[in-house]
Amino acid sequence: MEHYGSVISERRTYGDGCSSAHALDLVGDRWALLIVRDLLFGPKRFSDLQVGLPHGSPNVLTQRLRELESSGVVHRRRLPPPASANVYALTEWGRQLEPILLGLQRWGAGSPSFSPDVPVGCDAAMLALKNAFDGTEAGDLAMVAEVRFPLGTFGVTVRNGSINISRGPAESPDLTLETDPSTLEHLVFLGETVDDAERQGDLVVHGDRTLVHRFFDLFPVPTA
């Protein structure tokens, strides 16, 4: 890995020799970790990042991306024609932040002041889904699902007691769910039923309907 000490010298620093302080020098600024969160499941164009982080100004997001790129957390690449657009992706080192973000999400959910009614983005909802996954509940289930939001599509593969989520359509999905991030979180965490969500027009199911409840059973809500 390259060294990026020169980048830190140009930014605010805690001036603390602890590696945790150094980590916060790299990703502790406002919006930095949310950018990382929104890149966990695959690359994004700058415009897509803006859509996922609507309260971050373009100037601030540009600055954070520049800092994350210089620090070795994010890299930028050019898509081949016909797309011919720049996308941002996590480096191998940057992807190591996933368990940290999963832990932060679990910790934040336990806050007395946390409100589940505040809208969430696509990536946040899918990270919460991954956080709630129970490999023991999955057992020997093997399935491929596709979750379609108005602003993004994700493939979900469950196999050998593990889950993999990636940005983009799934290949030959057994089950497809058309919904929105808030409805998905209500179905998983707040006890909304599949029947109610369908009746209200917030969920459309395609494919093997026998897998719908099996799918949501993979994400039990902790009782304590």
C-alpha cells in the first residue's frame, strides 16, 4: 500500500499517535464514512452519490472524495464506451471498513434518540439487511433475489449460510421485490407484513412467491 502522509499534513489532524486517531484523520470528517457506506456494494458515479446523499453539498462531496482518493480509501476509474463516465469505488483497503460500518449501524440503532421514521437511502437499507442476516436461519437455503428500488437495484445471493449483496441486477433471480428503502426496513424491522405492503402498493413481488416469507425470515429482529 502507498503511504499518504503528505495528505494528512494538509488536513486537520488530531496529532495523536494512536492508530484510531489516524483512522479518524482519514475518514472522520463529515460525509466521509457515508460515502464509504454508499460504495460498499459497488462503484458509483458522482451524480449517483449525490442522489444517495442529498443533504451533502456538491463541493463538500467533491472535497471528501478527493481526500478519500488521496488517502487510498477510494479510487476513481473511467468506464469504457458507451458509458465513458468516471466512477468511484472502494480500494481493497477501503473495503475493510465494512465491518466497522456494520458495527456503527448496530450501535447507532441502539441509541435512545434514534428515529426509525427518518427516510433512508438504498445503500443504507441494504446494509441494514446485511446486518440483520442470520446465517443459522438460512441453513442450507440457496436462492438469488433482486431488490428493485426506484433509485437503485441490488442482487442478493444466499448460499452456504452466508449472504452477498451487490449493486446491479441479479442473474436469473428466483425472487424479485419491487419496493422502496423505507418499506423494506419496515418489513424487516418494524413488523409490517408482506400482505399489508402489497395491499398498500408499497411492494410488488415477482417470481417464486413461496420464497417471500422465507426471505424475510432470514433477517430476524434481535429481542434484546
